[in-house]
Amino acid sequence: MELTVESFRQGTKGPAFDGKILFGEPWGFELEDISIENFYLWHGELDANVPVSMGHRMAERIPNCKAKFYSNEAHLFLMPNNADEFMETLVS
């Protein structure tokens, strides 16, 4: 809760701008054009901020995507709850 309060401490213009860019405007590239040998995508299925359907669709479109979906994770705690696994994956 404290993280959410802090993220809006200076107002809502920043988060609103992020939402507009992410969901309302072209990104300037196609997901199919990403050319990374191993692209990792981790997504919590309980995420109320970014629908899990978006994660699945991105995973389908990004070449070489190694997606993993966590059934009991949401938006803010996916990273801290799985940091060791993520770091191990990234350095291997």
C-alpha cells in the first residue's frame, strides 16, 4: 500500500502519461521485430494492472520468448517474490 501511495505522491500526471503511451499509442516497433536470442517474460496471473491476456499475447508475438506465468502472483510482488529465480535465469 505504501508503494502505491508514494507512486501518486506528486500527482497522477506521470502514471496517466505512462498509461496513455503504453495502451493508447503505437510503440514505434512491432513485437515480432524484437531480435533478442532469449527474451524472458514473467507475468503474474493475478495482475490487476496488466491483464494476463496481454502477457500471453506478447509471448505469442515475440520471437524466442521464454514466458512463464505465475498463478499466485500479482503486479507488485512478482519481482521481489521471485528475484532469486529471475537473477539465476538472467546470469545463466
